[in-house]
Amino acid sequence: MSASLLGGKSRALPLSHGAKDAFVRVRKRDLEKLTTEVMQLREFLPRVLNGDLIKMLHKAQAAQTMKEHLVQEQEQLQQQCLHLQARLDAVQTECQKEREEKLLLREQLWQSGTQLQQQADFCSGLGSATCSLLWSSSAREHTVSQWLADGKLQSFLSVAAQTLESFVRSLDEDVKTQTEDHTSQEHQFVLALAGTITNIAAVTCGRDFLSSSAHVLLDTLMKLLELMKPGVFPKLKVLMLMALYNVSISVKGLKYISENPGLLPLIWTLLDDGDWEVCLHTLRLLQSVLLEEDVLLLLGSSLLDPDLQARVSRLTTTVQPSLRLAAQQTLEDLQSFQQQYIL
């Protein structure tokens, strides 16, 4: 009687110890049931594993890929960071080196500036003392004659003209008007130069030399007088005007000065300078012009300008006796010339 009929379960036969393949005895109905269950699992498993789960799996895979990519990028960034840190350290070291060099250069510059100022002060003192001696010596006619004989006067006058121009152009009129220090070595140096030129022009041989061979100097003096504003360094203006007046004593010198188109405008400006000595020596230069007939013919109607007479006329009421007298004499000369010119 079989096991199924007896209601019992089938039993698997024991495996033989020597068999190469293992076999199991299963009832046909159980095998079919198992097959059906497997087919059902294959059919319904995708439905169980829904789309969200699949998406999550895909995202997990993408996240893993991204993680690997980020790890690589992080490693690259770390390498770049190390490289940049090395460069930063090098640049900071270089910066510190440059900062130290700049501090050293600044210290050297300060020392050089101090030394330069000391040298400038020394040169100003030496120039002031030397030119003061020249100024004093030039008061002697024999000295000027000797300078001319030595042939060194031309180079001295050239240097003097350049020095005067450099000084005048460096003036800050707005400040100097209030704070001039005529006792400073620089001012004394410049005054001594101008005074020496004035003394040279006061000597006949020196005046003739200036009239014929120092036209650049004469042009420079007139240009500087034009550049200097009213009230600025009147002592220097007076010396330059005296030099021009001394040159004008020579007919040749007066003719050259008068040919300068800026002469009369300069005279008009200086008559309103405000310093009485500047006005006085300006009038004397104008008087020298009015005394020479050839110059009067050259200037002609320019001397008849009512503004010129008005400026001279205002000075006739000044409280300074010498200035008032010079203004009266000049006004008479202008009126006399006007009458002659009209006739």
C-alpha cells in the first residue's frame, strides 16, 4: 500500500554516499504548486517593488556616483588649497621683504633729505657770503673793469639771470607777501646777486657791456618784474629797477630796453605796486625814457595813454616827499611831450 493511500507523507529517499548528483523525490503536485508560486512571484514582484523604490535605488546609485565625484573634487580642491597656501606664504614672505625694504628706503630717503637740506643751507650760506662780498666789491669801478678784463663777467651774468629767474618762479606770492624773511640766507643771496648787477650797470664800462652783450639778462629782469605780484619782495624789485635805470643811462641800453614791447605795460603795473620805493624807481626809469628823443619817437602815442598819466598823477599826492617830487617831475615831462607830439 502506498504512502498517499495511507494518508502519510512521502519521504525522500536517503542519498547514496557515492552519488555525484543529489536528487530529491518530490510529489508532482507539490512541484506544480511550487512552479506556480514562482511564476506568480515573477509576475507580481515588480508590482510590489513600486516605482518609488526603483527611483530611490536610482537616486542611491546617483548619490553614490556623486559622492565619488565629490570625493575626487575634494581631493583636487585640497591639492589646489595646498598649492594656493604655498603661494600665499611665498607672497607674504615677499611682501614682508618689500615692506622692510621700503622702510629702509624711507629711512635712507629721510636721511638724504636731511643731508640735502644741510647742503642747501650750506650752499645758501656760502652763496650769500660770496655774493655779499661781490656786491661790496662791485661798488668800485676798478673791480668791474678788472672783471671785464678777465672775461668772466659774461658767465657770471648768465648764472645770475638763471638764479634770479629760478628764485622768482619758486615764490609762493600768497604766503611770501605775509611772511617774507629778508634776513634769510636765500633772500640775502638773491639780493646780493641783484645788487652786484646794479653796481655793474652803475659803472660806465659795465653799463656799456650790459647794453651790448647782456640782452638776455635785461630781458630776464623785465620778465621777472612782470611775474612778481604787487607787494612781493619789494627790495628785489627795487634793485632790478635800479639796474634797468642804470643801463638806460646808456643810449644804446635805453634803446634796447625801449624796444621791448612789455616795457610800458610793466611800468603801468609797477606804478600801482603799493611799495613807495618800487614806484619811485619805476618813475625814474620812465623819466629816463622821456628824456631821449629817439625813444620818444619809437614809443610815440603809447606815452599819451591817459591811464599812464592818471597813475603818475595819483602819486603826486603821496606822503613820501621823494616819490611825490619824482611824480610831479614825470607828470610835467609827460605833459610836455603831449604838447610837442600834438604840435
